[in-house]
Amino acid sequence: MSRLQRLHDAGVSIWLDTLSRELLETGSFAALVDEFAVTGATSNPTIFAAAITGSDRYDEQLRSLPGDDLQELFFEVALEDVRRAAEVLGPVHRRSGRDDGFISFECTPDLADDAEATVVQAVDLWARLALSNVLIKVPATRAGVSAIEALTARAVNVNVTLLFSVERYDEVIEAYLRGLEQRVAAGESIAGVSSVASFFLSRIDTKADAILAPDSALRGRVAIANAQRAYALYLERFAGQRWARLEHHGAKPQRPLWASTGTKDPSYSDVLYVERLIAPGVINTMPENTLRAFAEHGNVEPMLDADLDAAGTVLSAAASEGVALEAITRQLEREGVQTFCNAYDRLLRCIASKRHALALH
């Protein structure tokens, strides 16, 4: 049995943290599903910017599309990739009882601080795709939390992204529960509603390590400790009487998803954020190089638990060495939104220049 299959059997859903037409048209994505235990995929503006900018596989479609609305042109080409990926993942989705086999597509990042506009766009994208194994990505900004509740109440599947803070994660879980409760109160079904919460890892260590001394024993440990706290919160919130009432109506827990799991520091193991985050019911979305590295030398032993004492010890010690985690997570949220906005702007410029060049030939 392969290492990735053993990881899957340990309760971790393995998702690919990229999507492109090349992966889809060459059969590489299907091969990863068939041979590497991949059961889902994620995309974001940075991923699509790289895919569309670096390939001519989109040219024919861009040439044939009418109109000059750059956002609409982007939606047309990107949603085509999402539909193709959803088709490949369809058998996984059905075999899992609709618990897995998802592909995510993100609301445009310019709406990150506008709850109402996010809801409008997310509902439109959800309707255009009309697929049960699609998740609409919404950032975990303050406005995003409001949008998550509203979208859940409309039975839109949501992937909560750019999540760094455990405190914000608690707000996200609450928004999901309240959205489900609104549907139950209205006599509407919640059996088909799915959601995941994407908790980012390596970016936290990059910030923390820049503050810690070069010889500190805490380097590379802050993000894992933060994930321990998040996993403990997940276990706590999706238990008890409130959750039991929703579960009785067919509710599914909002599964934690570990994102930003490619190791940034070359002195760390290239599978650090996979090996140390193994637990039942979680998702790990990996860049392809991380996926292949784990297939070669990853170790499968459940290593993430809800030991809050251990996590608290690490985080308290880090705080004593100057790591202000709350300030770091706030900064990362804003930087994440800005990074996606920059990628989205670059993407639209690329589409405009490609359309212009294609029109000349």
C-alpha cells in the first residue's frame, strides 16, 4: 500500500493545491486521483493567474468568447476548468457519500471586505456551476464571516479560506452553525450542505521564525501548535447537544482543511505540514511537489491531537520570545487578501493582453 493511501486510510483527505487546463487535458489530474489517493482540489486567484499566464491552452477559448468584460472572461475559462475537475472527482464524491471529492473556486478578492457583494457573487457562481461537489471559497475576513452564515443559510457549499486565527475560526464555525440553524428553522433541508475551513500553516511559521532567535527550539513549531488549538476547537464545537440537533437533521461537520502546507524553510522537512497534521476527519491540500515528496518518503503516524497543554506551552514560550500570534494572524489575513488582489489584477491584465494579441492573428 502506498504512503498516500495509508495517509488517506488514517482519515486525511488528500487534496491538490493547484488546478490548470494542462493538468486536466494531459490526464495528469486524473492520474493523481487514480494513483496518488487525491480526493479533491483547490484553486485561488494566484493559481489561476499562473495557469492562464503560463499556458496557451486557454487561447482558443479566449479568442472565441464574446464581450470585453475581463472578469466575465475569467469566469468563463476558469469555471470550465472547475467543471472538468468536478467531473473527474465525481466518482470520489459519490463513493464518499458526498463527503469528499470537492473542487473549490474563489470569489474575487476585491470583494473580501464586502459581505453583501460576496454573497451575491457566490450565489451566482454556485448557480452557474450547479454541481454538488463544488465549494465556493470565501475569505475569513470580518465581512466574510457574515457572508458565510448567509451562504450556508442558502445551502451554498463554502470553503472558508485565508484562516489564520483560532479566534476567527471560532467565529467561522459559529457562522456555519447559525446558517444551518436558519435552514432548520425555516423547514429546509441541510442534508446536502457541505463546508470546509482552510487553516493556513507555513505562513505563520515564516512570520514567527523571523522573530525567534536562530537557535530557538520553537522554530517551526508555532503553526503546528496553532493547528492543535484549531483541531481541539473543531472537536469541541462539533459535539454536544447543539450539534446533535443539527446532525439529527443531516448536518455534516465543517471539516478543518490544512492549507499553505508547502514548507517554506529549506532546513525543515519538505513534508513537515503533512506528517505533523495527521488526524481523523481533516483535509490536507498540498502543492504537487509536496504531494510527490510525501509519496516518496512521508511517514504516516497520527501526530496531531487536541493536547491543549502541549500547544499552550509552545505558544506561551513563543510569546515570551516576542511572538505576538494575534498580531501575526491579523497581518497575515490582510497580506493574504492583498496577495490575491494583486494576482487577480495581474490575471485580468494577462487576459486583456492575450485577447489583444489573439485579435491581431
